[in-house]
Amino acid sequence: MAPISMEGCIPYKKMAVKTRPVIREKMIVWPKVEGEPFNGFQVKVLSRRLVPSAAELWRKGYPELYGSLHEFLFDPEMYEKFVALEETWEYDSIHKPICMPVLVELSTEK
């Protein structure tokens, strides 16, 4: 996203003494979520092997997302583009807009 220039914009009323001349893009860095195992389950960052089951869960649990901006959650092939994955965490945690923590059953890895 390119910086937005506020030059030449006149506010409706004076709200602050100083305003920023340029609004810069904010950078989000996702923290790596990894909980301690508890009763056979553990919270982890989504990995590639769990993408198909995550997409299936979104389709079954939230079919009303069909046709919305979040429809990509139904398609496993779209996760690589938008979701930070465990295998590429160093890059993804800085460059991907979505982080999806998941609860994994340790005995089945599902």
C-alpha cells in the first residue's frame, strides 16, 4: 500500500494541534502461537498438512461466508497466498495478512 498524502485536506473542525503529513502503512508481525500440551491437545500455528481440514471446517461451520471477502477460506489452494503457515513462518509472520492458530489433537495430529 502506498503512503496516503493528507496534503490539501481540510478538516471539518480543528481536532488536534499537529497532524501527520503522511499516513504510512502499518506493519503487523504475527507472534508465533504455540501453547503447552494439555489433555492431549495443543494450540499451534496452521501447517500445510492441516490446510485441507481447516478449509473443510470453514465450509461446514460458516457456509454464509460464500460470496464474501472471506470466501477464500473454503479453498485450500488459497491459504498459501493469505495465511501465515508454520513451514514458512519467518517470512509469513511479516508478509501474510492472516494468522490462523489451530487446536491440534496430539494423538491423531488432526
